[in-house]
Amino acid sequence: DTGVSQDPRHKITKRGQNVTFRCDPISEHNRLYWYRQTLGQGPEFLTYFQNEAQLEKSRLLSDRFSAERPKGSFSTLEIQRTEQGDSAMYLCASSLITGELFFGEGSRLTVL
Amino acid sequence: SQQGEEDPQALSIQEGENATMNCSYKTSINNLQWYRQNSGRGLVHLILIRSNEREKHSGRLRVTLDTSKKSSSLLITASRAADTASYFCATDAQGTYKYIFGTGTRLKVLA
């Protein structure tokens, strides 16, 4: 499968724990995006990378969220000290310069 | 915050009918895209229209763009039950590659 893959697909954690999600983009794509989506809402922009450079981070993100894309390949999104409000689907997408985004199936986070 | 707002929020039609959904946005853009999302799945790209284009077709899809009104519409002709999904528009603020999604239209096609 040469699409965007995300891991894990589901994560259940207790409030206060740290979680990390991984995204493997399509190999030749230089842009990588992270979004968060809650039930009945559209994807909410979190951050995006061009190669290894993080170009923008949403002001909505608190300091508990951090994302990296070492060597411009896979990316990780870490949430520290999770809160119940962090429960959501975390979506990763990658693209070429043409702009069409290819999405993974998402990582669903449940914070108890 | 959401850049785009889709209208209507929900739409229910009979198989074979046409479905039209609209998207309004706030800032100047490079392009506008439409995506489909089946329940619990990732988003699938449908069509991209650039700011200098007014209309684009892809199979049963027709997209229009009016940059003076900052709005776009997606028409699905001869709808099928398999078209049941949520549809989102996404826009990039001019000069960036940051794509902001709207709130979505939930389409239900009844067989």
C-alpha cells in the first residue's frame, strides 16, 4: 500500500498520560499536514511541514502539542498530559506542490 | 477557526436526483478543493479548482467558483446511495499552503 499510513489507529489513554501518533506520508510528497476532527465537525488545522521544516502551527494548539518531521520523512504528533478535550480523530495528510491532499485513515484518541 | 462554511449542513435526497452544496470562504485563495468523507474514514479528494478558473467537471461532479463572492458550489448529478457521505470544501489562504476546511455538508441519498 503506497498511501498515507497512520499508527496507531485507535488509542485509549487515561487523563494526564502522554500519547504519540505516527504518520508515514506518500514517499515523494514534501508537504505533510496534521488535522484534528471531532464528531460532526470539519477537520481543524493543527500544523504543517514542508520537508522537515514546520511552517505553521495553529494558535489553537497549546504547548502540550508538538510535532516533528525528522529528515522530511515520517512525522510524529505528541500530546503531553492529555485532557478529555483532546479526544478526537487525528488526521494526517501529505501532498505534492499541486495541493491535492492525500489523507490517512486517522488515529482515534479517547482520553478517559 | 473555520475558513469555509458549507450550506446546507445536511441534505437528504432520492437516488437519481441532483445534490448541490455550497461553500463560502473569507480570504483570497490560490485554489479551492472538495473532499468526501465516509463515516469514520479519512477524507478523499474529489476536485481542485484554481482561483483563475470558474467551472470544472469530473465525472458526475461539477464545481463552480465565484471569487468575487468568495463562494463555490459542488453539484453531484444522478446521485447514488454510495454518494452518502460528508462533503467538505478546503481553501488555502493566498500565499500559503495551509488548507482550512469548512464545517461540511452531510449528504444522505435514499435508495
